Amino acid sequence: KFQPKTNMNSSKKRTMKAAVYDSFAPSPITVRTVPIPSLSQNEHQPKQKQQSSSSSQQSLLEANGVILQVMATGVCRSDWHGWKGHDTDIQNHGLPFVPGHELSGIIVEVGYDVHNFRVGDRVAVPFILSCGHCCECHRGRATVCESQEQPGFTTWGGFAEYVALPRADRNLRLLPSNVSFVEAAALGCRFATAYRAVMQRGGLDEYLTSPSVIAMNKASISSPTSSHSDHPSFSISIAVFGCGGLGLACIMIAHTLLKRLNKMGLVTQIIAIDISSQALEKAKEIGATHTVLCPKTTTQNNHNDDGNYNQKQQQQVRENVIKLTNHNQGADITIDAAGFSSTCENAVWSTRRGGKMVQVGLPMGGRPPIIPMDVVAGREIDISGSHGFDAQDLPHLLDLVADGTLNVKDLIEREVTLEEGAQAIMDMETSSPLGMTIVTKFDSSSRL
């Protein structure tokens, strides 16, 4: 019989606290006692789903899964969307459901076919757990894995004292000793997603390794007083539309990775665009060089609706952004981090000829964007979708935190209890907090 390697005390009561919703909003998210997940049985699968899908999933969990004692889990706008019923994965899973996809913790139980981890390991968890076997994984595109699992969407998530995670060897990563659980939870979705959007899909990594930048770096070393800032090829501008949690993370990632170019004399512009003056102030604190305040086209209580759309006002936003870029050409990289039709359209129109526009904010209904495909074709604008982050790249991001290059704590606003975290999700109905809220205050009696 399957005997997992475990640190779970068999004499200990096999229950835990979790934030659960039994139906979608406005039904509340409440903290209550539920069974602790197990690798050998599936207490969390809704009865109506068990016969059709649970047996194969559970056998995989027994083999390659782990049970994680959650040490930190973040509150994200996507959790609000899930609670509102906007996410099809949660709908397909069925209710009741536990949210939470930004998490880190300590392994307390491992499956019999897990080789890279052992009980007691501190780990970071990417929110995309790819399979490694499908066509997309073989193509090196784990972020669009055909059989991906996502804690907090396809399975119960991290708003609990313990969580079951499949595919551990492929997806989990050990934490460096000087990276905290809070920092790792912040990376799991927000910063990891921002890194992929800016660096990989936006092409900043290609720019940083281009021959012209390499040559400039050599020149700056040989002649530290020389400046290349007046040469058009030695400047780069990035415009981020929407300065919520994801947008601010995009700005911080861009600022962090462009620092060394500033030292070499390269002109860098990071333009933050939002409807909130407070959000723009925060953007400037963490690295934006310019800000553009937009007219408020989104109703605060409905994050699926563009509200009173005004074409003239949006045209002014685009002009204001373009005026801030090198030679008024438009931004090299534009990023829609909000997911509204107006932010998508403005990002496309604000992209320079031959530039790149990245759609990383998830649209959730409302007016469809109107994309000028004649402009896209005529100006050779690359439009890319961006979703999540490949676990294979997570060690690099952890190293940036470990060596102090990326200070994710600058965006962490408060650490709270499970009850306060659940309330923070529901409060997003009427507010958009700038900083991150991380659940870290668990009942000491639940800790191993």
C-alpha cells in the first residue's frame, strides 16, 4: 500500500482552517475547519466531479505530489475574479472552493516518485504547474501547457493552512536561505508574470543582449565619462497601462533591469498610465520616470466595464504618452496590465513602429477592444499575449531577490490572518489596493 514520506503526525487531528466559498459572490468567503489534504485520498473534489476526473489526478498526486504547509499566500485581483464567478476553471472544478495562487511554504509530505524534494524543504510555488508531456511543454512553452494545473483555479488553493500540489519535481523550486516566504509568495504570480511580460514577451531581454548595447557597455568601461544618450539607438521606453498590482510589478521589474543601462548613459523611460493619481505616485516611488493621468473611464464598482468611453479623451492619453517617448516615436514596449478595452487600444496606438505590445492584463468581459490591424500591419507592431511564468526560469528570479537586485518588499503593504485575507478579496469589490496583502498569520497550533 502507498506509504508517503511524511512529517504529519498521525495522532494529530487531521483538520485545518481554510477560507472557503460555497457559492459565488455575493456569498461570503468564510474561514472554517476542513480536512487536511492527503496524497492518498481526495477530500477536496466535489462529489459530482469525483467519478469523471478524480481517480487519475489522485494517482498522479500520490506519485509526484507534495503536501505543503502554507507559510505565506498573497491576495490577488484574480482571486476576486474567481470569487465573482468569472473563472471557467473554478466553474469546472465546482464548489465549495478555496482561493489562493501566490504561495510558498514547507513540504510536510512527499509522494513516492518525488526525487528533488524532501520533508522540511522551503519552496516557492509558481501558479502554473505544467505537465512536461504535452506538445506545448515539449516546445518549451510551459506557460500554455495543455494540461496545466493551477492552485486556486483548477484545484484548491493557498488560502489554507495546508495545500496539495501535484508535479512537484517539475515545478516547485527551493528557496535560497535569504529569501523569505513572504518574498517568495509575492513572486509566485505578480512579479513572475510581470517578469515574463516585460523581459520575455516584451523583448527587453533581447534588447539588453543586443550588439549595440554590448558595444556600448564595452565603451562605457573603456571610457567611463563618455555618453551615448543623444543617439536614438541608445534609448528605450516602456509604457505600462494600468498601475494595479501587476502593473506596478511590471514597472519595478523594468526599473530594476534598466538600472545598469542608465549607468552606461542610455536614456530609459518608464511611463506609467492610470486613472488614479495615488497609483501614479506609487509608480514613481518604485521607478517610473513619467506618469500620465487618464480620465476615469472605468466605473469603480465594475471591473468588467469600460464605463463612459470617450474617444477624444483616449486620443489625448495616447498623444501624452507618445510625447514622452524618444523623438515622439512611441514606446518601444507597451504593456496592458489592466485588461480593459481602452488600455488595450491605447497600448497599441502608443507603440512605435517595429515595437512590441504585450497583453498581460486579463480582459473579463465588457466592450471588446477595437484594434487597428491596418496600423499593426503597416507599422509592423508585434502584439503578444503573456500568461504566467515558466517554473524553469524561477531560480533566476529568486536569485534577483536573494542578491538584493529586486526588492519585492517595496510592494508589500501588510501581513494578515486568513480571516483578514478573505475580507481583502471581498473588499476588492469596491477598492483597488496599491500594495500587496500577504496572509502569514496562521494559528500556531496548526504549525508542524
